[in-house]
Amino acid sequence: MFFQTLTIVAPVFLLIGFGYVLAKAKILNQTVGTALGEFIYVVAIPLLIFRTLTTADLSDGLPLDLWASYFLGVACVWILGTLVIRKGFGRDARAGAIGAISSAFANTILVGMPLIAAVYGDEGLVPLLLIVSIHLAVMTVAMAIVMERAAAHDSGGDSPPVSTLIKRAAASLIRNPLVITIIAAFLWRMTGLELPDLASDLLNRIGATALPLALISLGMSLVQYGMRGNILPGLMLSAIKIFIMPAIVFTLAQYVFALPPLWVAVATLTAACPTGINAYVFANKYGTGHAMSANAITVTTGLAVLTTSLWIWFLEYML
């Protein structure tokens, strides 16, 4: 059964490897990868999300139990990642915040969507996109608050009020293509109209390119990360991300909130996804934790073909 699962998962990660080889061997210039990533992030993935959310069955209302299962898991590993870096390695508060985000921020878009589509089909994308619909906002606001307070702690100064930090994060989020798409999709649903056939066909065609191109783009971007210093902290954060976080989310989804089996599986597999590149973006933005975040991204992505296969095998056995 495990090897059958591996044959489903392997093509997803082979595309990542293909993108990595294209960039590493300089078959394609890194600027091509950057442009491809921008197309994926601004056009292809948003259109796929819009198509899925406008046609999904959301008659049960807000998925509060799903969100609680996933984000309580995020909170647990966020605290654990912080403690590992602060107490285990004696780093400052800002580095602790980068440890937290490296442990808790899953690559829900570039890896989660192709992986779950391959394993569970379009039906599996529905609970995933319900998580995605608030994932970026929750993580960005949390990181902004925690990092500003950490910076103030390290410098001995005062951090801005929480309300100010939330407003700043919200101002940034409102311009994000994914956030705009999710809002637009729910506004369209409120009209009660169906998409015209021509528009639906266009969305299907562009959406069909989104997932394979997202994987190739991710592979090309991995060239800039690699393994750096602070290897042990990166390895520990990686273990938290791909083993502890999905275990917590599974326990909450299955035994605390009793979600439907498909939703349990999707929430768990989403949590098992490798660390998102946003961890490095935050490290770069705040000038700390570059090596930790880069190592976490590299290790979790490199191992993901095996670890996600193990989690899928486990979910098939348990559910």
C-alpha cells in the first residue's frame, strides 16, 4: 500500500525536481523561474482558486471545526518552534519568531494544492481551499505581531499597539492576489449566478496549467536556498513541521472535532506539507534566521516525497 501511495505522490515531487534541474543546470535562467512564479502567484493559482470556490458546495456554512483543527495545530507547533530556538539554542526573540514560522507555515499553495489534487481530486481541494482562505491572513497577522514584539523585546524598546500592527498587516494583505481572489469568489457566490460557459472554459484551461507549473516554479526557486549554517536548528524545525504538526492536526480533527474522513485527511496532509517559502521571506524582511528558514524549506521539501507518502498511508489505514 505504501508503494502504491508513493507512485501517486512521486510525480508531484518529480516536477519539483525537474524545475530544480532546469535552474541548477542553467537550462533556464533564474529570471524565467521568477517570471513563472509571478504568473503562478498572480494569475494561474488565483483563477484555479476562484473556479473551485465558486463551484464548491459550502452549504454547511463556515467550517469552524476545520479551522480550529488546523490552526490549533499551528499554535502548538508555533510555541514549540519558538521554545526550541529560544531555550534550546539560546537565540534571541526575533530568531525564535522565525523558528515558529518555519515550524508552522505550510506550503499550502505550491505543494498542498498539487499534492491533494493528485491524491483526493477536486473534492479534496474544497477543504484545502477553506483552510487557504484564511491561512495567509492568519499567519501574516500573527507573524507581524510576534515579530514586532520580539524586535522590541530584543532592543529593550516598546512595540506598537496590536491594533496598529493588525492594520499594517491588513493593508498589505488587501493587495495580495490570493486574498483578492478569495474575496471575489465569495462575492460572486453571493450573487447566485453561474459562471458563463466561456468564462468557465477559460478558467479550466488556465487552472489546468496552474498546478504543474507551480511545482516547476518551486523547484527552480529551491536553487537559491540549499543548506546553510545552523543545520541542527533547521533539522529540528523540519521534524516539528513534517511529523509533529500533522500528528497534532490529525488528533484534533479526528478525535476532538470529529470531522468527516476526507476533511481529516486533507487537514492532516496540508499540515504535513513542507515549510513554505514565506518563512524565508519573513526572515529576509526582518533580517534574522535566514539559515534556519532556508534549511527548513530545503529539508522538508527534499523529504516530502517520503514523508507525505507515509502520512497518506497512515491516513488510509486510520480512516
